[in-house]
Amino acid sequence: MKILKLIPLFLLISLSAFGSELRVGDPAKPFKLQTQEGKPFDLMSRKGMWTVLYFFPKAETPGCTKQACSFRDNIKKIRVLKAEVFGISTNSVKDQADFAKAHALNFTLLADEKGEVTTDYGSKLPLLNMSKRWTFIIGPDLTILDIAKDVDPITDAERVATKISELQKK
């Protein structure tokens, strides 16, 4: 009998979680994190600039390494569009620094150790302090202009460059 009373509460909680998911056209949720160098990063400082936030599960895993190296290898295509890339995972600052150094990454990694930003952006895996592989393109007015979920780690960087180019033509 008590279980039946809890079901409506569970459904309400579940539905409210889905209702808060970010969508294209929403303002980007502000956050502050540390870079792999231990420096502060504030998303609000990106106002007036194109920003790519790519969330990845864990540094030094095969898919995440392929994705990071793809962004590294395609960064010029993205920067020529006046955009900057920021990789976010729940790894520590040290783990992010080691990952960046090991693969000569030429863009900034952000450490979301508590998973708060990952949760706010809806990419947190249930029951784990890890992110799904999602990529957000944020316009100069800090509005979310594109969300890609379950992206291909090898082609995400090229997709991002193409999408930003298309968005800038609108």
C-alpha cells in the first residue's frame, strides 16, 4: 500500500527532472570551474564570443582520447570561426592536466569534480559521477544554439566546425 503512494511522487520527481533539460534557444547556465592549469574559468567571461562546451565521460579512455585528439587536430577550423573549445569532465584538475599534456591538447579542459555543471547541463550519467558525451554550441549572447547528444568522438570536432559556420550564416 505504501509503495502505491510513492509511485505518484516518483513520477512527479522524474517528470520535473525531464522538464528542466536544456534546449536550443535557452540561455546557457552560468558556471565557474577550474582549468587544467588550476586557473579560474567563468562562462560569463565568454559573452560576445562563440563557445563550444563538450562534455566527455573520463580522461584517458579510448573514446574520450579520440574525441580530444579530434578537437586538437581540428581546432584551427573552429578558431577561424572565432570560436573556442572547452572540454568538461568530472576528472580532477590534475587528471585534466595530465590528459592535456599526454595528448598535446591545444584547448582548455575544465574540471567539474563534483559533477555540478555536468548535472546542470543534463549530461550526467545516472548513479555515476561521469558525463554522457554531449556537445553544446553557445552563441555570443550566451544562448544555446546547438546540442548534440551521444556524439561520435571521431567526427564531433568537424561537425562542430560545420555547424558553427551554418549558424553564423543565419
